[in-house]
Amino acid sequence: MEKAVKIKEKYQNELLKIPGVVGVGIGLENNEYNIRILVSKDDKELLEKLPEQLEGVNVTVKYVGEITEH
């Protein structure tokens, strides 16, 4: 997990500059940690801009919609 956290911290600001990206976190799939990119829209053009891996760590994309304060 430590490797995924370091990579997330390294790329988080860059990823958040991409329109439609609303968050970056760490996920767990198939007993492996991954970088999870949260997006506000399910858009093919946006998905094509996102990496499949960062420094050997898999990236997963999760559609969460718009995030607002309550």
C-alpha cells in the first residue's frame, strides 16, 4: 500500500487538473492496491485521457457524479 500512496501523492495534483476528475484515492481490487480516479461524468473522451497505470500500479476509474458541499 505504501507504494500506491506515494504514487498517488506524486500524481494527484496533475490528475485533478483534468476536467471531470473530482478525486484521487487508493482502492483495493483482487488483493492489490491501486490508484482510484473519481470522475464526475462517464465520458469516453475523459477516460481516454486517464492512465491505465502509474509507475506500475494499476489505475481504476470510478464514476461518482458531481461532488458538492452540504
